[in-house]
Amino acid sequence: MKKIELEIVALSHSITQNNSYAIVLGEMEGQRRMPIVIGAFEAQAIAVALERMQPTRPLTHDLFFGFMTKFEIELSEVIIYKLEEGIFFSKLICLQNNSEEIEIDSRTSDALALAVRANCRIYTYETIIESAGIFLNSEDRPAKRAIQAQSAEQNEGGEDVNDLKILSYAELNALLNDALEQEDYVRAIHIRDEINTRTKED
């Protein structure tokens, strides 16, 4: 199965949901974007590495990567290989002593936090990005942005996820475009999932 190379396009705080973050992966040779909801701790770990910040003490992912380096285990690539009920599954492809290849199962957020530190390639498969991707016409999204802080007032204005079920396709697509314009990728994920659910049912 052909692999598609991805890059980290953005790390976004949700405008409409407290303590929700999305890491947005984009095709290296295409315009599809694949947002993935992650936790606050993992978002911080990725942001620290993207911004080349040096914490006073190693974070968990720094410790793990340091352990790998000391024992000459190279992280050669990360593969997001499965999407099941909205959950992404990933594996670390490692080389031990530059020879034996080892696969290690991982949460996608942890895999990405390590990929940034190891400066390794990130891949997925066509079936996954076809199912979970969002097509963007614009090419002006800045790469590797830090977490966007949002005020409490902004967080209070979002619609309930259940409200999406009463909207038409046209209204959902308009909301999706609005969420993408605001770079609220967590909200965009819920809208995209509702559209995909209806498509499967039709």
C-alpha cells in the first residue's frame, strides 16, 4: 500500500471547546489536511519541540527520545496506519544499531511528539487521509505555528455537537468552511465527522 508523506501544518487550540487541541497534518504534495484531536499535555510537548524551546528539566518525550539516542535506537519514520471509530493508530519504525528494524505501537500524539524531536518523516495511507482529510483550496496556512491561546469569551460561543445533526449538508459545509477560516480544527473535525457519517448512511 502506497504511503503518503505528511508534515505538521499547525497546532491549534479550539475556539469553541475548552482544553481541546488539534494537530493538523498536511500532504507534502497535495492540499488535503488531516486534523487530529490531542490532549493538552501532548500539545505542549509538540509545541515545545516545534518552537525549539529548552525546558529546564526534560519532558517525558524528551526523556524517551534521550533514552533511544543513548542506546543507539534511531526513529526512522512514523506511520499512521489505521483509523477506527475516530481514533488514529500509529507505529514507530525504529532501527537498532543501524540494522534491525523494529515496529513499536504508539498513540498518534506520542508518535508525533517523538517525530518532531527525531526530525523523522511522517506517513499515512490513502484510505486514511481520504476518510479523515479536509481539502483546502488555500495555500497560505503558515507552517508549524505555536498553540493559539483563546479567551474564555471565545470558548463560550460554540454550537453543541448534537446540534450538527439537525443541519443540512449545505449548512454543514458552510460551517466547515467557517471553522477552517477561523483555524478551529477541533470544531472542523466534529463537522467533518458528521458529514462522513451521513455519507456512509446514504
